[in-house]
Amino acid sequence: MGVSVEHFVSLTPIETQVFTSLSYKVPVFVGTLDGKTWKVDQSNITTIEDNAPGVDGVAARALAGEEEGCKEILSKLVDGTAKYFIGSDVKVISVTERSDKFAVTAPDGATVASVMRARQTIVPSPNDFKVLQAGIGLYILDRGAGHSKREGILESSAGQLQFRIVSGDPLSLDLQSKINARLNEMQTAEQTSH
């Protein structure tokens, strides 16, 4: 079906990836540090989105999942007051790709209050709504190359998915448009999953 690689040398595919695709007659999916996924299909090079149908979308989500770093934010009562601390590593993209539900287990006496994800883009992933369905908040930190440092939160209010920036630069019009489109996609997916 294809080969996927994480690419750290540049923000675009290089000649050896074209050579590989031409030699083996398979697409090479290339994830770059700015959060883009490229498809090198012999002499054709295109970007693909993580919500693309079929193998293209699966490859884009798999590459994004390899790059994400997630931690549980745990809550525990200490002397009658809720205290928060960082828990263990979790995966969101790969887990929500293979399952209808997102679930994590907290240590005894604690609950998972939220998940903090560091990713190559601030735009939520197609299945992120499954974290909210589990009653867990989802923070997203953008660490993509060339991106402004931002932290946002995906939340649900009165059954409506929302995304807001909690720190960092405001969203550009292009990013806001991409996030709005993703919110609409997730809202539809969430309604059909019930």
C-alpha cells in the first residue's frame, strides 16, 4: 500500500524519497516537522490531509500519531482540595483511530481530568472528539516547525464542539478556517456515533 517515513531534514520531500517511490512503484508518505504529510507517488508530490479518505488519511494520521506527545493530567483530592499532577504517557491519535471510544486508566485515588497533547499543528485531529466523549478535556500544544507557539483547548458546550486558544498568538484566518471545518466534521462524526 505504501511506505511512511518521518522526515527531519527539510519541510519537503527529497530526491531519495522520489527515487524510492519510482523504484518500488509504491507511494511514500512523508511526515515533516511542520505537521504536513506529503505523498510521493512516483513523480507526483502532493500534500494530504489527515481527514483524507482511504490509505492517504490513514497514513497521515499514523504519521501525526507518531509525532504526538501526550500526558495525562490527573486530579486527586489531598486534604479535601483537588490537586493536579502529570500522569503517564498516552496516545490519542492511534488509540482513537482503532477504537470507537477513548479510555485511559488513572492510578488509584485519582481521575484523569484532561489530556495534554503536543503536536506539529494546532488543528485538532479527526477523532479528537472521542476524548471529549470520555469526559476528558483535551489541550493541544502546537510545536510544529515555523509555527507560532500556541496552546488551545477542545471542549464541548451544550453539545457543540468548540476550540479556543488559551495562550500564544491568535489564529490566522487560514488556521481558523481549518479548525472550523474540522469542528464541523467532528460534530457530524460525533452525532452519528451515538
